[in-house]
Amino acid sequence: MSLISLKKVTKRFEVKNDTILAVDQVDFTVEEGEIFGIVGYSGAGKSTLLRLLNGLEETTEGRLTVNQQEIAHLKAKELRQFRKDIGMIFQHFNLLWSRTVLENIMLPLELAKVPADKRCERAEELLHLVGLDGRGSAYPGQLSGGQKQRVGIARALANHPKILLCDEATSALDPQTTDEVLQLLKQINQDLGVTIVLITHEMHVIRKICHKVAVMEEGKIVEQGNVMEVFSHPKEEVTKRFVQQETFPEVVEENTLDYFSKNYTQGKIAQLTFRGEKSKHPILSQVIKEFDVDISVIQGQIQEINHSSFGTLIVELTGEEEEIRAALNKFILEGVGVEVVGDE
Amino acid sequence: MNNKGIKATYFDFSNLDAEKFKTATQETLMMTIVSMVFVIVLGLLLGLILYSLAKSNKKSSSFFYSVVSILSNIFRSIPFIILILLLIPFTKALLGTFLGAKAAIPALVISATPFYARLVEIAFREVDEGVLEAADGMGASKLEIVWKILLAESRPALISGITVTTITMIGFTAMAGAVGGGGLGQLAYYQGYMQGDLTTTLFATILILVIVFIIQWIGDLLVTRVDKR
Ligand SMILES: Nc1ncnc2c1ncn2[C@@H]1O[C@H](COP(=O)(O)OP(=O)(O)OP(=O)(O)O)[C@@H](O)[C@H]1O
Ligand SMILES: [Mg+2]
């Protein structure tokens, strides 16, 4: 039997004289040991769907069973007990600032009435698991975002849960830290066998760690399946948009490049591709300063996300042959993709 | 009155009675401390009730919230000097007298509790919604949420609320003194104003200021100590 199973699950919110359909007839199952990703744009109903899984929201219609228990049938006290077997982490970490890291991790243990000496022991163990040895007496206010999320993860795992729910757990982190946290989640899934359900608006997160993916739009799951399948043959419009967000758009066609090289005869035409990995400083101006070249942008599309640039630029470089070559080399060293027009 | 006359009225030390100041200070402190104990306990309870009613989405809650809120606003708004007069029969029934430091306590508690309760409600509202969600997700009961989350996470605001309320309370004790409530207020009023001994009034004022500053200083110190944000 599946660990989590939803059959035609619907959630409506009644607000004033209006009804909001946040989750609309959703069906899916999550097997034990899986990492299941739900991707969708803001307002799609992802958080609501996730909150249904540990009973923070009540289903309006449909059947929802988790760990062989039908949540709708649980009484208040049973529901609280049931939640102790499910960990949850959040976009904004939601740690108690008034408690130290160690005390934060011990909170769920206190709630589960674990004896004091065992609590401390377990918390230290978790601290080690998430790679924060020695930071136990720090306060959350003294930690970086990535470290805070590690504390969040440690806290969520305190009571040996079978399931970990992640609500945009990496959305407040920079790309580098995101990858580290994702790596940690993957490790937890593999080593401890914890089933993970995560929601995100970044396809990147799905590609990095998920086995299965469901695409959500306006409360409905419009497409779901194996990550590789959904990625290689997206059917729905939303899915295609998400997939595009991941693979960088080749904004420039081959023949337009040829067109540029015929019309800009002064210098060399090159296409620079920024993938956000290394480009934390303004490389363009740095190259202009360092080498005796002029660079003019002909066409391009660049996005700044968390201090990193993503996108493509077509530039014309003018100057001595050697300087141009050195400048292009510099770009390559900085991790920028370089393609020179006319160079075969 | 010429300058010398003013100087003589304010700085005529012949009538200063150290013993009287000592008792008066003790009375003021006693009134303040005893009343504050009640105010903190009752204010936390009332504040918690207001907070819970405002948060609950039951239909009846918003009605009860309005009732409690209006009542507490009324008691907060009655000028203290009038409240103390209004309460004379009540105080008499409760304590057998309406004179003296002890008799001022019911009025002090009744007027300061709604004030502190409002500060408590605001303090609780400022607790991060996400942290409450996290606690819910961990299976915390309502009582555990109050105890382990609300009270812990709002500590700086609760303490600075106590500081503000205590200082207001000192002002109230002085007023209570003027209608026979004892303490530095009574000393300043009877000895000073009624008997024309403004030196005593001046000294009582200085003592009250010193007490207020000390309370403020302790309060600020505690807030910086517990605030780890
Ligand atoms: N408690 C609530 N009361 C009323 N409406 C709500 C409530 N919670 C969510 N909604 C509504 O349900 C819809 C889905 O919200 P939800 O937070 O699940 O979206 P989301 O996909 O998580 O978006 P985001 O990426 O912005 O977090 C929204 O229209 C929202 O306004
Ligand atoms: Mg959300």
C-alpha cells in the first residue's frame, strides 16, 4: 500500500461571500522511500495541498490516507500524535529565535515527552547529521540562511518521522546553498529512508533530487509521472514553461548570428552564455578594464537572480586580435559559455 | 513672593522627616509590587483571551471579543482618580476600609489590568505565524503552544509591557495618595500641599523619579538580555 494516497481530494476555503477552490480533485500516491515533488506557480495551491497531508488543513472532499490512517477520521488528540510522525520544513525556517539551536531541535522531543537526557543526546546526534557540530549553543539569529534550514531539517527529523514535508525549503537560499540543502535532503532520503514530499516553483529543485513530479495549476494536478519522462515529453503548457525555465533558451538562431557577423565587420562577434554559477561579479566590466578591448552589446537577455546572472548576450569585441583572445579566455575561466561566430 | 521666598519654600529642610519618607517609599513600593503581581497574572490571562478570541474563526468569538474589548477599554479610559472614588464601596466591602495603601490596590489592579492585557495581546500577535504553524505541525497542544511558543517568543514585548505598566502604576499610586491611599503621593499632597511644605513635595517628587528611572533601567536591561533576535 502506498504511504500517501489521495483520491479526488478537494479543499475549498469559505471567505466572506466567496469560495476559493485551492485544491481541486487531486489524485496521486507517494510510495515509501520516494522523493515526490510538486511544482507550480504562486497561488497554485501547493502549500494548501501540503498542509492537507499532515492535517493542518482539513479536506473538504475526497479520501486522504497517510501511513494507512485516514486523516479525516482522526480525533484531535490522535491527529496531534499522528503529526509527530511527520516532519515539516519551511521557506522561512520558522525557528524560535528565543531558543538556541539545540533547544530548537529539542522542541519536538519535549512535545513527544522524551526524557530530558535523551533529548539532549538525540539533538546532538541530529546536529552532527546536518553538519552543524558545535553550533548548538548559537541562536538562530546568528546563523546564515543555509544553516537555519539545516536546523529546521534537524528539528523536523527529531522524532524519527517516516515522512518529511518541505514547503519551498530552498526558495529563500542562494543557488549554492540551495544545492547544499538539496544534497542533504537527498542524503536523508537515501540513508534514513525518509519519504520526502516537497513543493517548489523551481524546476531545478525537481531535477536535482526528485524521483516523481506532479505539476500543479489552479488547484489541479495537470501532469505527473517520472521526472525524466515529464521533462523529456512535457504535454501541458505549464509544464513546458517550467521545463524551459530550466534549460537555457537558445535565444539566438544560427542564421541571425551569421547576419550579425556580416553587419558588424569591425570586430569579433561572440555569444556569451551566463549560467549563474560563477558570475557573481560584473564580469563584463572587469574584462573591459583588464584587457584592451571594447565590448558592445548587440542583443541579449540577462536576468539577475540572487546576485547571479542568467541568460545570453551577443557582443561585439573590438581591439587587437591577441587582446580579444585573452578576453574571451577570461570569460571561459569565469564559467561563461563562449561561442565565437565564424570560428569553426 | 520674591526669589528668596521661592528658594526658602523649596529648600527649607527643617521639616524634612526621614522616617516619614521611609514609610511613604515603602508604601509606594508595596502598593506597586502587590498590584503588579495581580496585574501581570490577570493581564496575561485577559490578553490571552483577547488574542484567542481575535484569532478564532468561530462566529461567536468576534462577538465575545467585542464585549471583552469594550469592557476593558472602559476601565482603561476612566480617569484613575474617578475610578478610585467609584470603587470606594467595593473596596470597603472587600477590605473593610478605603483608606491606606492596601485600600488603593483594587483600584490600581482594575485600571492597570486592561492596559497590560492590551499590551499582552499585541505582544502575542507579533509572534511569527510561521513558528506557530511549525508548532502545530509538530503536534503541540493549545496549552503547549501558549507555554512554549507564545510566552517564550513574546518575552521582550511582555517585559517592556511590564515596565511601561509599572511606571504608569507609580503615577497612579501618587494619585491614590492624594485621596488617602498612602505612599509618596500622600506625603507630597498632605504634608507638602496642605501644610505648605513644598520641600517635602519636591523630595517626594525626586524619590518618585528615582524609582521610575530604576524601573525603566531594569526593564531595558532585561529586554536586551532576553532578546536574541
Ligand atoms: N487559510 C486560507 N483562507 C482562505 N484562502 C486561502 C487560505 N490559504 C490559502 N488560500 C488560498 O488558496 C489558494 C492557494 O494558496 P496556496 O498558499 O496553497 O498557494 P501556493 O501554491 O502555495 O502559492 P505560493 O507559491 O505563493 O506559496 C490561494 O488563492 C490562496 O489565497
Ligand atoms: Mg506556498
